[in-house]
Amino acid sequence: MYIRGCPAPLAFRYGGDRIRLMNAVTVNPRIQGGLPCFTGTRVPVSSLFDHLQRGYTIEQFIEDFPTVAKEQVDAVLEMAKADIPNFAQHVTAR
């Protein structure tokens, strides 16, 4: 199974939590020009990372975007964490 905007291995990595992770983010070409958004909102997922990068807390993000649930934020952070190995530079041990 392929989750749009998400690598296929991630969909299966979490077993029972797969549905929760899949439901956290949607991509709709008619909403925010097709940017990945938190499901049921018009809030781009990138806005979460922008807030965190600027030093805001998750609680402050949710205050700024009350249509986003804490569970959605947690799921997005789990997805990002799981995807890091796909972008890491692999080196051989000496």
C-alpha cells in the first residue's frame, strides 16, 4: 500500500498505528495547492516545522492552529523521525 506523500515502508513500519499515521496528513490539489496538510484542515504540515524551527513549542503551534489536534502533530513527528534514516549519510565503520 502506498500513502500519498509518504514512503511505502513507513506505512507498514508501525503495525496497528498505521491507520492513525495515515489519517494525520492529506494531500488535495484543491487545498493549499496540493501541499501536505493536516487532515481536516487547511494547515500545511510545513507550518509545524517552521514553528519548531523558530523555537515555538508544540503547544504554541496548536494555539496558533486550533484546528490541528495534538495527536496529528505527534503522528507527523513520528513519521518524520521514522524517515530520517532514508536521508542519513551512511558511512562504513573503520
